[in-house]
Amino acid sequence: MTIEVTRTLGRTGVPITPFTLGTMNFGRWQEEDESIRIIHSALDAGITSVDTADVYAQGVTEEVVGKAIAGRRDDLFLATKFHGTIGNNPLQAGNSRRWITRAVEDSLRRLGTDRIDLYQAHRPDPATSLLETLQTLNDLIRQGKILYYGTSVFPAHLQVEAHWLAERYGLIAPHTEQLPYSLLVRGVEREVFPTVQKYGVGVLSYGPLAAGWLSGKYRVGAGQPESARAELIPGRFDIAAAANQRKLHAADALANLAEENGLSLVELAIAFALNHPAVSSVIIGPRTQEHLEAYLKAVDIRLTDDVLDRIDEIVEPGTQFHDRDTGRDTPSLQPAALRR
């Protein structure tokens, strides 16, 4: 199967494939040789965009990606991120000018490239002025170290603030937003999608399988599935927990819907994420060759209005089962912000 370039990344004008290869698993869950083999398979299948981050495996993932794309760099749209803590030093984290200017050099070195196509703030940084972050990223564009910049899991009000600041201070505004979006994580439909569409921001959505909840393993009566994620953060995956019962029943109903339409739940889930007009490209993060091949099969699936209506009956548009499914902790909902 060959993936074709059929989309454009927001207002950038950059052609992009419906799928972007996510690399969080590489250098962490499997050996380097296997990681490189999967990356090459994705590129050979036609995927032209690759997303990584400096914090993935503490820089190892960027090194693996760098080795895998050697000799093919100019044929790719390469994205990475800054923000997460590198090592145990709190100075090596965040969205400050001091850290960004250091982090970008480290990423360039690890990736073996002279420029990053898309440099993203991995999370908001309430301790740093957003204006400082935007000014620093604009400086990197002028220096040619990055070509575009974006945000990741920035709520709608920060999207608006970023564009207001850019207009006020004569800066280039963010080009992209990366966020979780799936059949079970639809909160961004309320405010974020309308906001980014207004500003022409390209969306790279991730987590189309909702961290495994849409893999087909989470079925009513099937027992607790085992996974690496469930071992790391059991509270988000324990099907016996009251907070997860609604999600379990929704996943089961969606699996039944997929079967009724001759699809696997994985195919239904990925096709759903691809279907939203705000989404420029869906990030897929295979851990194995088999995962990659299963994901790629969904690229040509078109969901009918009847199927989409049934999905909306099972999971109402704008639904968020857990706040943590947004990919971040909402500061205004933390205990310190709620104490009078």
C-alpha cells in the first residue's frame, strides 16, 4: 500500500500525507535496528512526515530517527519538540528563551540535520511568558534553524493569546497544534478545533486508538487487557474502576459498530480521526511492523454519514471521559487553584 500526499498543513502550504509517523516508541520499547526498520517501512510506504521529541527516551529517539533518515532528509517533513525535562536538571526544561536556544541545538545534533521543519512547544509553560516563547521561536526562524513552529495541547484560550501576541508584536504566529483526538477523546471539538480553523492552524492529531482503548482488546466481559501503558499508569486503564466503566462500554459499542460495517475497531478509529476537516495529518505510533500495516489500511476508508451519526450516539461530540485524556493537567483544576 502506498500513502499519497493529499493534504496541506494548515496555512503553511506544505503538502503532507494523511499519516505522520510518530516515534515515541522508538529507542524505548524495541531495539534500535527494529526501530529503524519500521521507520524505513513507513517511509517506503509513502509517509513523508515524521514527528519526534527531545524528551522521548531522553534524546535516544531523536538519535534513532536521525540514523533512520540519513540520506533521505530532504524528502521528509521533520518535526520535533522541546519543553520536557532532560535529565534531572530543572534548568533543562520549559519554554524559556534560555532553554529553547539550547534545546534546538541539541535536537539538530541528535537528528543529524541543519534545520528542523517544525519545532513544537510540547506543553504550555505557565512559568514563562508566552511572548518570550513566541519571540524566541521567531528568532530561530530568522536564523534558519527552524522553518515553522507550533504548539502541543495548548487550550483554545492560549491559541487566541498566541495569535493576538503575534499580531500585536509583529511576529509569525504558530503554524500548527498537536493534540489528542479519537473516538473516545473528543473534547477538542468544542473550542480548540473551531479556534485553530479560524486561524488557519494545521492540526497533527495523535492517539487515534486512545492509548489502546480502541485496539479491540477493551470489551465488556473480556477481562483486563495487559499493556505497558496500563502497568505505568494503571488508574487510567483499570476497567474495574468506576471512572473507566463508561469508557469501557463506549469502546465495546464502537467495536460492535465496526464489526457491523465490516471493519476492525482500529480501522474505524483511525478513519474517524482522519475524517475531521480540522485535522491535517494523524500521527500513528506503531511499535511493530504489524501495527504499522494495520494502521496504513485505514487510509482509504471513508465513513458514511450514517456511521458518523451512530458514533455520535455512542460518544457525544465534545465528550471527554477524563480530564487527563487531554494530554496535560489543567492548571485551573489543580487543588492549589481550587482552594479559596
